[in-house]
Amino acid sequence: MRPEIEREGHDRTIDLVAVIALLIAVFGSICYLSSPSSEQITTAFIVPSQSVRW
């Protein structure tokens, strides 16, 4: 025997909002990752000065 699935309490608008939110998140992440960075990130090794006395 197949179990009966009740559809009375399920709201399709929740599914629609979830799908739209996922599409916005995917589109936003693609735009963020594909855009070139405006600043060049350079790292420098900072050597602490030995002449500083505390």
C-alpha cells in the first residue's frame, strides 16, 4: 500500500521564495567571483625594529 501524502498544509509560495532566494544567491556569487578586483593585494613581511625600547 502506498502512503497517502497530505497536501493541505503545504504552501507553494514558500517553495517559490526559496527558489528565488537560491537564484539570487547563485547569481550574486557568480558576479562577485567573476569581477576583477579593483585593488592589488600585496603582502609585505614586516620586520620589527630592534632599536625600539619599551
